Amino acid sequence: AFSASRSESDIFNFMKDDDGSSSSDGEEFEVSNEDYEELIRLEKELSQNTRRSDLHLKYIGVLQRCKLRERLRSARQTMSEEFPLSEDLWRAWLCDEVGQVESAEDLAFVAELYEQAKEDYLLPAIWLEHLGFMEASGISEEAVRQLYENGICAFGLHVTQGGRLWNAYRQFEEKFLAQLSQNQPDAQKKQTERVRKLFLRQLTIPHDGLSVTWDAYVGWESSMREGFDAPADVASAYKKALAMYNARMPFETAVSSDRTPDATLLNAYSNYIHFEEAQGEPARLQCVFERAITLFPTNQELWVRFLRYLEQKLRVSDVTRAVYARAVRNCPRVGSLHVAYMRFEERHSLSHEKQTELFEAAVAAGMQTPDEHMEVSLTRADYLRRRAEVLTTGKTDCVKDLRQVFRQASEVLTTKFPSFVDKRLQLPAYWARCELSLANDPSAAIAVWEACVKIKTYGNLPEVWCAYIEMHRSEGQQEECRKLYKRCYARHLEGDGASERMCTDWLRFEREEGTIEDYALAAEKIEPRLAELAKLTEAADKTREKAPPPLSQPSKPPPPDLTPAEMKRMRQEADPNYQASKTHQAEPKPKRQISQSEPDPSQPVAKRPRPGLGFEKGSAAPSAADTSMIEQDGLKTEDAPEVGNTGSGDRQVQVPGGEPQTEAKGG
């Protein structure tokens, strides 16, 4: 990559030859002004913060577009040191490098690159590509065979992908068998046995295409000798593997590769892991864990669960150490993983230099909470304290390192988390105790507590003063305890009744440790203070009594024990629609009086005009009786609202509750 110390003009000259053409170690490339400015900007930003994966990806993308091979390789190496790369990033990098192999040095570089790609996650496709590349490179038969065995250990138990590896391994051995001539009977016999053992091993493994493997085995053996009949133990092993395969198929369906990595898939993997835990086969369980981590590399709970299993059940330190290294690489800001890693390495007698490296990496990882910073620092202090207790030489340097850890932790917590208060006093109490027990320096221990009580957020904590006093009391320094009581008894300490408890603690101390004069002097100071505190408490109580009570919703009485009929009646009484309909039904409808001049409705008539409506055009005007009836109905003909013309000289009137009616213009 471009050197961050170079000026833009230096970088530009570095990218150009004397004749103005672009080159990089003999390679031709073209860089547009836009790409050039983008490279400069990204280079500067990466020099300031290397933990930005988005900047690394943008930088690599520009370098790919500009075809800057050497710089692209360097940028990829830098990112792989900072972050674990995904399968797509590894395959893109490997594809570029494989296509440019021209020498033994290039071959060695690509082989090493494949090994790096297999360290972060379980990637079957990368494994198979690596094996194919190494076979084609012309390395020895034994070297390729060892690579296949390593692959079997890594994912040979993978239910859906392991069969591809077994088949490739068997084909590799069958190819060498086919190359042997009849004049090499011993070599043929040895190679034939290799192929047969691979068949038998594969038939005990549940994998996709297990029945196809069985058919291939029977066919191969039949070609070697006529009348072949599979041994009973081989057939039994095959049936057992088939049953294991069928038992795992529901879980494999739930975690199939076409599913999106989401909460549902994570839960499916959790169920699969639980199933394999019940089966009690560590290698299969480890394979499922690896598959889940490949899809969910930043899931803290998954890493913790995997590591707990490795430490408590598998107990292979090299395997567990490698998983710890990957866990903190994928979840660098999770303090609990750093703490567990440091403790694991201490139990397994790792070197002091490596322990220091782990602690420095944890501090630089950018943990987000004060509790995580605190726990990492305390874990480091634990290690240094235990180391100082057993060292005969170099103890002084160890104590210096311990002080530096406490000092650095205090500075980080004060600057990064100014509102954080360690009420449990984990850091100052531990620090002061180490100064007394390890360094045998009481003045340093006193300095720790003095610095603590002078901090605004700690000076009014009763726990701080009590711990400070207890340190002097444990050393038999009663006079120092009295001085501290005199400093703190009049303070407004945090917490209900904290000041009262401090006063009573002073009296109790003098009763147990002091003379009668000491007790009298303490009581002389404490009694006025207790009276003052009592008045303050009484005033606060009166203020609370005068304050209006908080509004609260009255509690609903429990529902009565009603019969279904009573419940129905109560619902009806509470329903306004039901009450309205009941009232409407109860009101008697007014009977309509018929005028003597009006025809009897019971008698058949040809046509009877309806009261309140218009008459046909040309009919006679309504009689006085008709008019009376209309008025009784509350509506006069001349008061009816006009809604429109009919087009024939008539007009329409609107009757309340009815349709518009046609009224003759002359009516």
C-alpha cells in the first residue's frame, strides 16, 4: 500500500515512471484522476484507523479496478491481519493469485494463502480447491495424502459436504492404482488395500449419497473378484450409518444452505447442537459448531457455548486455544471472551510475553462498557499478583507492572466513562491490598485511598470511607481510624441513613478500640450531628406529608358470581342500543283518525289519494277534510321542500323519512 508518510506528489511520482507511464514492479496499469484521489483519501483514513473494515473493502475495490497487483496483495494481507475474511473475499484473492503462479515462490505463497484461508472458518469449498491445486502442482503423493487426511479431520463428518471430500480422496487413490502395471504386484496390493480402507471408512460415515457409496463399493469389489458378497460387519456398519443419516436429515433440512442466516436458522443450529450433545460424539458436535460459527461469526453466545464444551468436555488444549484465538478475532469488543482466553492461557502455563500480548490486544480492542474494561484489568492484575507471589527474582518488576495496570485502568475508566462509579470498590480496594501485601508499602496504599476520596463521585460514598478505615484498623492503626472518622462523619454521604450509620460506627469503634476519654470525645461530636440529622429527617417527612397523594386508579372489585341468565340481563342493561329498541317497542303507535269525508280504507276503491302527497295533474283540489288530515300529520303541502322539477311542469317535494314525491303544478 502507499506509504502514509508520503506526500501526494511523492505518491504520484512513485506511481509514474520517468516517461510518465504508469507501472508497478513491471506491471502496466492506468489510474484515473478520480481513482487516484480516492486512493489518497482512503490511504489517509486507513492510516488513522485500521479497524474500519468498510475502508479496507473500498480500498481493495479501487486497487482491483486499477489493476495494481502488488498494492492489492498488500492491502488484502493488511485486512486479513485485522479481520477474518469471508469466503467470498478469500476465493477472490485466491483466484487472482492462482492465475498468476509462475515460479516456485509463487506456488509456495499460494499454498500458504490457502492455509490461512482455512484458519478462520470451516469452508469446504476452499478445502477442495486447495486439494485440487496441490494435486495439479506436482507435489509428492504422500504430501497430497496428508492434506486429504487433514481435510477428513476438518469436515469429513459434514453430512452434506463431507461426501465430496471422501469421493475426491478415493478417486485420488484409485488413479494411482490404475497407473500401476501388472509387473508391480506388491504395489498393486498395497494400493488396492488403501482404496478398500477408504471405502470402509466412508461407509461408516452418515453423508449425502451414502447409498451411492455402497453401490460403488460393491461394484468395485465385484470388479476385483467374482462372486463378491459384502461381509456382515461391513453391511452392519453401512446400515448403522444409514440410520444415523436418517436421524439427522430433519436437522439438515432445517439448516440447509439455501436458508438466510437469521434468528430462525440460528435456532435451528441450536437444536442441532443440542441433538449432537445428546449423542455424545465430540467430533460430530464440533463439526456442527463450526458450521454454525461460519454463518454467525459474531454471535457471542455461540462462541461461549462452543468454548465451554471444549474446555469441559473435549479438553484438548491446542484445539481450545485455536478456538479462543478465533473467538476474540471475530468478537474483539466482547470483554468476557478476552477474560476467558487470558485465564485459559494462565492455566496452561503460557509464557509471560504471550499473556502480556493478550492483555494489550484486549485493551486495544475497543470494549464498549466500563464493566468490561474493569474485568479485563482485574484479570490481568490477578495474573500479575499470582506471578509476584511465586517469583523469587523479578518480583519488583512484576509489582511495577501491577501498579501500571491499576493506574491505566483508573485513567481509562475516568476519561472514557466519567459517569461510571465502582460502588463495589473492586479497583481501589484491590490496588491498596496489593500495595500492602506484595509491595509492603503502606504509604502507597494510603495514597490509593486518598486519591479515591478526593474524586467527587467517590468522596461521598460511605463504602469508600468504611473500606479506608477498615484498612487502617486491620493494621492496628486506631489513631488513623479516628482521623478518618472525624473527616467523614459530618459529610452528606449518599444513601438513606448513611450519615447516621457512620456516626454510630464511630461510637462502636471507640467502644471496642478506644478509652473512655476517646468515647466521650466522639460522643461530644456525634450527638449534635445526630440531632441535626434527626431534624432534617423530620422536616423531610413533613414535606412528604404535605405533598398531595399520587393519583391512583381505584382497584376494581372482583366480578360477582352470576348465573348465565343474570349475566345476559346485565349485558342488556348496559347496552344502549338494546335499551333504545326496548323503549321504541314499548311506546304505542298513535292511531290515525279517519275523516268522515274520507273513504273507508277497508272498502275497495279504484284509487285513493295518499294524505300529505301531491295529487295528479288535473285532479280536484284537496277538500277541507284532506287539508285537516295533512295538518294533523305535521306537514302542509305548501311547506314541503322543493327538490326539483319533473320536466312536465310538476315539482317534487321531499317528505321526511320518504322518497321525493311529484306534486302537480296546478294542485
